[in-house]
Amino acid sequence: MVSDPGNETHGDLATPIWSALGARQAHLGEGDALVRRYQPDVAPFAAVAEELPAAFDALHALMQPGDVAAVLSREPLAVPSRLRSVALGAVHQMVAETRVDNTSFGADFLELGDDDVTEMIALTQLTRPGPFVRRTNAMGRYIGLRDDGKLIAMAGERMRVPGYTEVSAVCVHPEWRGKGLAAMLINVVRADIERRGEIPFLHVFGENLSAIALYERLGFQRSRIFMLNQITRAGAQAGVPLHGN
């Protein structure tokens, strides 16, 4: 059983993948009443209505050989024999409880779009902030910083739950760390979310203590803990393993 730090808040975030794909990001997903998942070239995240064999059978039917599904749960999953589930670790959900002061963000940032995807993928593969594939940028706004034309840092929006938007893909090239770039980009993304009347949240592996400390300094508080499970078809070689925070 995965324990939670104190009393849970923000009940709408208890099922973020299911909620996002049932409303604001339904156009980016596929599934039915039993299972929902993002289109594979958008994100690997999936969710079941209930942790029952019929729902996992529906997930199996959606998956192609080599597909990876990332499923959040409160305990390690027990899946039918046609699937293989590996618990990757505890993931902390953190929510911004205070609004950011957006009067001075520092360095100039750039809007990132489809023309930047190759560089965005390269930066995430180097820094491993979490899954980022060809159409992940369709999930929301992404911004970045360049030095001499090279993308050195970025951050953006991922899951969109009614009333909430997730801050994600926060990454800085190793040569540029320690300069406050991650905090600046987080605050830019966060301020934009708050201007829309929404609440920012994020997910981070519990073992990533430095990231958790940064998020807490920026006003994010731990809300609940999930287990992140990597699901593949039994006997199939996963195409893109999950990684990151």
C-alpha cells in the first residue's frame, strides 16, 4: 500500500489521466467506458475505470506489440497474464497552493512549436524529465530558452484536468544547471495557468529529492502519492521505456 502525506486535497486530481481524457483532452485520446489512453504519439499515459480484468483486457486490445502504457495506481497493479506490469516507484502529486508573483521572470523565453520538436525530444532524452514523444507538445503550451541557437531549457503543460493544468517537461541542459532557469520557466508556465483561472499541479518521483525541494520552494505542496506502473503486452519488447520525474 502506498501511504499519503497527511490528508488528501484537490479531489478532482485523484484520477488525473482518466479525468483529462474524459474532458479537456478527449481529442488526444482513445478508449471507451473501461479504459482511456492518450494516442501513443502524444503520451504513454493510460487509465482504467476500475482495476478489474475486463478493464485491463480492454487496455490490452488498445495496445500494439511494443507499446508502453503508464498507469497510476494506489498500489502495484495485478494485471491479467496477457499483460506485464512493472512498478517503477512512488510518484508525488504536488499542487501550487499560492499564486506566483509574475512581475519579474528574468531571461527571455521563446514559444516552442512543431518546428522545435526534434530539439525538444533530444533535450528530454538527455535530461530525462519524463516521457516526451513526437506529439507531446499538442498537450499544451511549451516554452524554452536558447543560447547561441541551441535549446538549453524548457517547460510546458501536460495533463489538463477540469480546473487544473499540469506543469511538465521541466528540463535544463547539464551545462546550464544551477542558474535558476528551471524555476523561472516553471513560474512562467504556472503564471499562465493561473491567469486562466486554473490551478497548477505536477508529478515527481519521490526519490527525486532535489526536484521536490525546488517545487516546495516555489509553493507546490504534496497532495497525494501514486504508484507509477509500466505496462506492456506479455512477451513483447517495450519500444520506449518510461523514465524521468
